[in-house]
Amino acid sequence: MRLLPLLLLLIGAYANAANLTQQQIDNWFEASKMLKPIVEKIEEENTLEEVENPSELAEQMVLQLNQSAYANEVKQVLDKYNLDLEHWAATTEQVIFAILAVNLEEYKPQLEVYENMKQQLLDNPELSAEQKQQLLESFEIGDQWFTQLQSVPQSDIDLIAPQVSKISQELGWEFDTN
């Protein structure tokens, strides 16, 4: 149970993060383009782990990139743009969630299926209270992603919306809504 206050603090920290600015996005984007080949090398080595918990996204990026064989190269690129890894990762997290929020309407069917499935399982009289509690725990990460997605400031969404295509194309990001 000690983990719950920490998770709430981290989600709250994102919600209270400063809104994105165009200058911040421009700086982040240029640095990210330069980091792309380095990150691809790290991915080829299979040393990047998937991040399940949205409140740990930036933190995990920092940890994984600092532990990679390319940590010095990453730092050198970021130094050119007067960025440190923590700020770059935090901005990356904000941009990712803003892009996802731009496309939130496309996710509505999946959100509805998710919520309906969760409710049907919880309403199932054949499941014990313990089984229902286990199901709730299994839905916790998904719930955190949706909560964080819904907490993206409208100003971030408005700023990112006209740039989604450019960011996705130049950084090779794909956002699957299926």
C-alpha cells in the first residue's frame, strides 16, 4: 500500500508540470532528431525495456539511457541544446501524452470496450471477491494510462496538434489506435 501514495504523487507531479511552450518543443524536437540514431542503436541491443506505468515514463527513460553504453553520446547531444536528460525525458513524456490526447477521439471505442469489459467482469456473480480484487489490480496500469491521458492540459494538446505529423514522421513514431 506504500506504493499508492508514491504513484499518486508522481501522477500529480505530471499534472502539475509546466505546460509546454513552442520554444521547449522546438528545442526538444531538434535534440530528439539528433538522438534518434543513438536510441536506435540502444534498441538494436535490446537494452531498452518497455515502460508499463505511465507515471514512470520519464524516470525510466532517464534510468535506461544513463545505464546504456551510449550515455555519454546522449549527454553530448543534449548539451548542444542546453538540455539535461531529466528535462528532455520529462518533455518527451509530455509530448507523448499530448499526441495521444490529440487523438483521444480515436481511442474512444477502445476506452468503451475496456470500461465495459472491466464492468462485466466485476459484475460477474461467479467471481469471488478475491478474484474481483485481482482483476481490479490487473486493470490498475490501464486505468493509470487513461487517467494520465485525460489530464493533459488543453494548451499542450493545442500546441502539439498541428505538429503531430511532423514529429511522428521525423522521429519515426507510430501511434496505433487499434
